[in-house]
Amino acid sequence: MGRRIITPEAVETMKGLETLEDAAVGVQRIDGFWDKVIKNIPGDVVAGWTAILGLFGVSPGATSGDTNTTNILWVMWAALTVVTFFWTYRQTRVPNLQPAWTQIFISTFAFVVWALALGVPFNTLSFYDSRVAAALLIIFTLAVGAIQPKE
């Protein structure tokens, strides 16, 4: 199973292709609700973020008392947000199909939501509320399964 969400439009585009590799994409089944949820969440990048928090000795939900560590985590979070965009672009590339822009943007935003729910370094902001972040995570994660990308 590839990372790209298989839509009816993608299957239609892939019909009649010449090469066996290209035609294999066309015979895949169309992704359902839970397939879209799984493919939209960049679990590999979220796991990397969690590992970074561990490297800096910060547990999810805890507050780092060290300003230097907090600043480094903000930079790392921003870098991983950019990495998520390009990593998802790379992982969803399929010959003869346009880029999966909807999925790329959803996955990038999904990383932001998951990092927000983990707390650090967002919990240093005065308006941060872990309950709201957790509720947003639940709603967002379930909502992405209902989105049918056009590409």
C-alpha cells in the first residue's frame, strides 16, 4: 500500500497505461474512510518529533524550564513542518498523476495538529490549552477521512 490516497479520479487517469508498473496503480482499490485517515497522518514525522522531544529530555505535555531548549524545539518544529510538506510530496508521487496537493497540505497541517496536542513547545504560549489541543486532534483526525481529494 502506497502513501498516496487512491481516488476514483486517479484510477480513471491510470486506465490504459503502457507499463506494468504504471498499470499496477490503476488496479488498486479506491481508498475508504480509514485508509484516508491513515494516509493523511504523517506518523513517521510525528514519531520523529516525539523522538526529538525525548532527546531534549522533554516529555509530551511537560513544560521545559530552559528557554534555550524551548527555542531549539521551536526551530525543530518549524523544520519538521517544512520536511513534512516535502516528504509527503515525495511519498505520494505516482507516475502520470498530478501531485497530491490536497493530501500534502492536509498531512502538513496534521503534523502541526499532532505536535500541538503533544504540548511542547506550544505550552509555553499563554493561550495554549491542552484540552482544546486534544479535542482538536480528535476532531481533525476523524475529519480528514471524510475529505475526498480531487487529484
